[in-house]
Amino acid sequence: MSKVHKQPRRKDLPTEDHVARYCSPQRVIRDPNTNVIIGVFPQAFKLRPKIKETYLSSHWMEFFSTDIDSQFQAVAAALGKKLSIEPKAAIARLNVGYVVQAGEKKTHSIRIRDQSTQNNPGYSGVYGMPLDNSDSIFLDLLATECCIEIRGVSEMRGES
Amino acid sequence: MTKLQLPPCITHVQNPMVVATLPFAYPVASSMTSLKTIDVSKMPTQNWTIFAGHSGLSSPPTKPMHISLRASDAKVLRSTTSLDVQLFDNAAEIKMAFSQIVMHLTPEWRTVIFKQIDILLDLNSWEEDSAFIQKSTFTTFLRFIIFAKSTRLPSLGVDITGHLLAAWNNDNQRIIVEFFTEDKAAATFVKLGALSGERETLAWRGHINDLKHFIEQNGMMGCLQGSPT
């Protein structure tokens, strides 16, 4: 008997689009002297085995707007409804195509799917990552080659 | 006046310089001999870790002695320790560990590393995914920077597991290390290929002594030993 799906499978995001990943303050790389954000640690992209996470939470930026500033603001607002976002945290903007390519380099079949709901607009998931976070090079590629831009939350709120 | 008589095996509270930077103003006696008697009547309730005698990196303390300055409150404190107290304790033990090797580094290190520890263990930035810094992984970090003679300041972070993270950047090169217990670590490196000029990403895992060797072999010592930033 074939398996009955409760929901139709969601579409993959276009490769030219972008997803935003919330990065905890402890996983943001800041210049040791100036405290300016200069990157994020690859560990910001680890799945959380404690809660048996099977995909990486993200937000589809083009879902909200075509303007990048508005996208960051909308993502922060969407995140703020679900969790307390801290001023020292950051939001990383990753290109969907780059993430898929990084997966191909490491023989991971990565798909980024729209998971939007009424309560969580723009929500998306990065599927196909090693569940045990064993591929440190892939995590590094996400933090370097796939990251187009990183903005601090306080900077977005005009606090710095 | 309530007085705490320290056991004879405890000769001093480690590094008064660190104690002076702690958020609360603790009355600490100035001479080593008078430290055997400490006035605790004005101290806030707090769990303390006091080490017996000196211990450098080469011979770490076998086991720290945990002494509550108010013994009668100890049981209550341990069961209901609030997050801010736990963060304070974690920052204090990390700073004390750092103070043991600070004489090998330039003064900027102490200022910058302490500031980063305060940011990483800030109550106002604490989240569900935040983690306390595992002291044993911080000790591995300390051993590495001394062994590798690092002069360039790192950016610090904490993994969800409590492992200390450190990043060094130098133009087109970048080293990120996740420190584990027992002098083990995992690292990723980004550098430009010698011939192609294209960006390469490498991963490494093992003992920190070999990490220095691996960095040297790949011509990336500039990340660690560039002019102090």
C-alpha cells in the first residue's frame, strides 16, 4: 500500500534566491579589537541532535520582499514572533544555489524547501545535511562560500 | 564578625588580579600571610573554587577544592543557583584559568580575552542554544596558544556543546578551531591554493601539538603569529 502524504510536498526554493539563518551571539565572529562582526562560526549551522533536528531552520528572504533591507527586517520580525532575538546575535544571508553546490561538492543532496505557514511566514528548511554534523568542511562552506552577507541584530535595529 | 578559617593546605586565593576584576568588590587581604583569615560578613553568597597552591599549565591542579564561603547555605545554593550566578561562576573560573598563563602574553590579551568572555557569558544575551564554556576545553585553548606562540588575538565563541571556539583571520587565510578536552581539537582552514589561487578548505582533527605542525606545513602561521592586532 502506498504511503499517504498528509500534505503535498513543498517546492524547492529557486537557486537565485536566498535564505536567512539566525546565528546565536556565541557563534558570531567579531573582530577581537573592534567588536565588529566579521563572520560566523561554522558551528552556527550545526543541527541540534538534542532535539533530533533533521533540517536546518531558515527563512526564505524573497518571500517577504525584493528589497534586501526589507527582507532582513521582515526575517527579524518573523523570528521575533517565535523566539527572543538578542541584539548581539546576527542574521546570515545565504544564496540557495551556493548551498546546493556546496552540498554537491561534499556529495550531499541538499534541498531547501519552503515551509511557510500562516503562523510562520517565509519559514524554510535546509534538508539533506548530515544529521551528526560530521562534515566540518560542509559546515565551513556554509559559513564562508555560501554566506553573502551577515548583519548584526542591533545594527538592523539601529542600535549601533 | 564572621571569619572563615581556610584549611592549612590553602595558601592563597589564586591571582588577586583576577579577583579585582570580578563584578562584586570582594574584600581581599593584601598580604599573602593574612589571607588565611578572610572577613566574609560582607560578601554576597557565592560558591567559590579555590585552588590549593600554585599550578602552571604543565602541572594542572589535580582537583579543585570547592569551598562555600557560607557553608550553611551551600546545599540551598547548589539546588537553586540562578543563571546569573552560574554565569558569574563560569566566567570566574575561565578568567582564573587564563590568569595562570597571562604572564606569557602581551597585556592586550588579558583585556581582549576577558572582554570576550564577558560577552559570551552575558546574561542579557543568553539564549536557549547558549552554553557555558567547558573549562577543560578552554585549558586546551590556552595550551595551544602558548605552544603555538600565538601573537595574533583570536575571536572566541562557544559551541552548543560548550566547547570553546576560536577564529584567526589573516587576509585570505582563516583558521577556525573547536577545542575539546584532553588537548584535542578539530579545525577548518580556508586559504588560497599555491598554484591556482583558488580558495581551498581543509579540515583537521587531532592533538593540538600536531595542529601547530599542520598549520606550519600549510604556510598559515601568519594567522597566529602576525603582528599583534
